Amino acid sequence: MSECITIPFMSEFEGRMLAGVKTATTRNKKYGNGGDLFSAFGHSFQLTKVNKVYLQDVCSTYYIQEGFKSQPEFIDCWKKLHPRKGYVLEQEVWLHEFKRVGLGV
């Protein structure tokens, strides 16, 4: 059974998420499981897969799903969001893949 969860997003990601360009988010903690629903920017999304991965793997493989055009763009955003720890290649993180569902909330 899916749960309704909360995942915060910066406003700059609204257009990318609604256009289906951003279909993943990487976090330091696990926010949910595959099948869970969340709302962002007035629309419903569903987690399709949640895996623990290395930050280096996100940068090299998933940066486009994260909504970025380049690896350096992803790294810059990560450093901005995590100024104390910064970008650490071997850091284990949670990759949350999702899709937009329905017409809104």
C-alpha cells in the first residue's frame, strides 16, 4: 500500500518537474519507497524506485534525470545545498526516481 509522503523541492525545479525533465531527486535520507505518492507544485508524483547509491554514480549516470544539463551543473547545485559537507564522491545517498501522475491535487 502506498503512502502519502512529503519531499521538499526548491522552486527552481518546478518547470523541470512539470515538464517531465526532472524525474529523480537525490537526498541524504530516504523519504519513501517505490509506490509512495507525494505532491509538489500542486501536482501529484509517485516514487517508482528508491535506491542507495554513491553520489559519484548520481553525477555520472543520473544527472540528466535530476534535471541538469551537465555534471558540473549537478555538482554546483549539490555544493550549494550542502555547503558544510560539499560534494564527496564516495558519499552514500538515496536516489528517489519518480513520475508525474494524475492531473494535480
